[in-house]
Amino acid sequence: MNPDQHGPHAYHRPGPPMPPYAVPPRKRRGRGCLYGAIGGAATLFLMASCGAIVATTGGAADPAATSGDSPAASAPAGGDAGEKKDEKQPKKITNGIGREYRDGKFAFTVTKVRKGVKKVGNEYVGDTAQGQFVFIHVTVKNIGDEARSFTHHNQTLIDTEDREFEADPEASMWSGQDTKSFLQQINPGNSVKGTLIYDVPRGTKLKAIELHDSMFSRGVTVPLGGG
């Protein structure tokens, strides 16, 4: 009898070893934290972007409100133009006969215009117009402080077609009109009356006459009404 198998002191063989305890794998938190961090950062970025947009929109209105307080910006850009349109513009003068105009040291007043004169002089001597003679009666006053003379040179007649005509000195000589006074010296404060004569085509409509203190002056335009 094998003592190892029977009796109180029989020896028991150990059973098969227990399988080792399997430790559950640890959850990998690194990737989850990474995703969480990315999500949080994206949320913060969106919130910051919205805040920046709101701040930009709100800030853009402030300068406009500030500039609107200034006098220059308080009125619209076209406000002045609109007000000027509402204002009554001075009526344009189309006929300056009887009005005084000044150039340099002379004040001019056209007193009368005569058209349709065919011949000047008498039955023996004189001058015949190529078209018609136009007489411009003018009063010239010296408004300066020294004697000056006025001549028919540089006094230009203009028609409605903007054609320019020079005075006819020969017709002036034979006209019998008071044209010699323009050759005299005019003392300060004095006035002389004379006539400027022009040879223009028949049917010409007169727009204006440009009168000059001298050949170097800017001149002044006297409207004649287009007659």
C-alpha cells in the first residue's frame, strides 16, 4: 500500500495551478484628453471670434457718431448744394443799355443803339456800309485820379453768333456824330459822350459790346439784348 495514497498522513498532490488573475487593461485617457482639449479650444476660438465681430461692429459706429457732432459732418454732403439751389439766384442781365460798367479807370454807360444805317456823310462825301452801320452811343467817365483818353480802338462788338467786329474809323469821321470827343483827354471826374460805329452784315443780331480802358485792360462786356 502506498503510504502516499492512504492514511491520515497521506500526502495530497497539489492540483493544477490557478490561472493568473488578468488585470483589466487601463483606459487610455491621453487621446480623450486631447480630443477634449481640442474641442474646448475650438469653442473658445468661436466665442472669441463672435466677440471680435461684435466689438468691431459696435466700434465702427462710434467714429460716425463722433464725426456727426462736428459742424462739417453734421450737414450732408449735398446739403450746401441743396440750400444754394433753394436760394434765389440773381437774375442774369441780358440788356445792359443804361447801366454803368467799369474797366480800369473808366466807367462806361451805353445809352443807345441804332442799326440799319446804310450811309454816313452827305450827298457829296461820306462812306457807304458794306452791310449796315451800327451806332453805339456811349458815355465815358474818368473815375481815376489823372487825365486819360478813350479811343475807338479795342472796343469790340459781338453778335449772337460770337463774331467780333472792330469799329470803323472812316465811318466815324464822316458820320457827323460826336466821335471826336473820344480823342480828347478826359480829366478825373469828367465824362464825355461819343459814338462807336461798326459795319456789320444786314440782319446781324447784337449780343454785346466789349469795352476797354486801354489795350492792356481786361475789358468789360455790356450785353445788348440780342437785338
